[in-house]
Amino acid sequence: MLAIAWDVDDVLNDLMRSWFEAWRGDHPECAMRYEDLRQNPPEALLGISRAAYLQSLDRFRLERFDALAPAPEVLSWFELYGHQFRHLAITAAPLLAAPASAAWVMRHFGRWIRSFNVVPSPRDGEELPASKTSKGPASKGEMLAQFGRIDVLVDDDPDNLAGARAVGILGVLVPRPWNPAWANRGPASALSGALAQILSLTGSAPAFENGSIR
Ligand SMILES: [Mg+2]
């Protein structure tokens, strides 16, 4: 049975959109829309510092992550095809946000996703003990390589897919405004093309013809 690794933020959920809508509510002078966020992290576009962005995002994760809705298209995909694969979740998040993220993943996707993995995103003042003695996985690709066979990584960050490809894992790029797949997203749903691509890459459905297979 093939194994799929799922990024959490902006794949299983719509974290950036939800955070940005909350942030814009506190910054009515901001004229940007979600679709204008062509960089992630977006602090330069918003005219704030990296520290201010991370502080706001981390607070949002702690206070609001619990209430995030799962991406409906992804949930529908799991309902239809989830049983055909093994699944794990892999997120690059600060450790302080990992408990809420793990609980959220298991609550909404626990029927299919059976393990939750985190590559800690460093934060000021947070010490990672593993780095003192041995170097833990520094990227999703490195961590996935430790699992044995993982066939596909679904992620919104092209760099993560490049790292996975380096260890022989196929990549599916979920369209978001900050990545190149956004321009080629299908008319019906931003995620439907990427979800179809998973099936074509794994030979589970006729080839997906409307997007590039990475
Ligand atoms: Mg992501």
C-alpha cells in the first residue's frame, strides 16, 4: 500500500487565509487580499518585521487553531480515496504549536492519518535539546527519509517538495498564492487539481491532464 505524507498548514487547513483575515481585522489600513500574498512568510508584503509576523501567527495558532475548519476538498478526497493509502502528517511548526496541531489533525483526519510528525521551526528563546547532542532532521525530506518508504509528499512549499524529491519522494504542490501552482489552479477549486494529481501519480486514477506532474 502506498504511503502519503501530508503537510498540515495550508494543505489540510487554510491557516494563512484564516490568520490573514484576523490580522487584517486588526489592520484596517491594509488593502491586500489573501490572493495578493505572493510570498510566504508574507511579512515584507505586509510591512511588518519577521518577529512581529511570527508572534502574531504563533498567538493565532495557540488561540484559534482549534477552531480551524479542515479543507473541505481534502476531507472529501479522504472520504473517497483515503482507504487506498497509508497516511502520515508532517508539519514544520514551532514546538509550542505542535500539541494543538496534533490534536486538530487527529480530530479531523484521524480516521486515515495515523501519525503526526513535527520538524520544529526554531523560535527565539526556545531551545531544542536534540541539537545539543545529535542533529535531528532539519527538513521534511530528511525526516521522511527516516521512515522507510514514503511515496508522495503533499505540501504548499516548493522547497519542501524539492527536499523530498532529493530522497526519492514524489511531490504534489497544493496551489496557494505564494507558489507557482496557483496560476494553474483549476476553476472549480484551488485544491481539486492537486488532489487529482495524487491519484494519477500513484496510478490510482487516469492521468491528470490539466497540471504539471512534478
Ligand atoms: Mg504548509
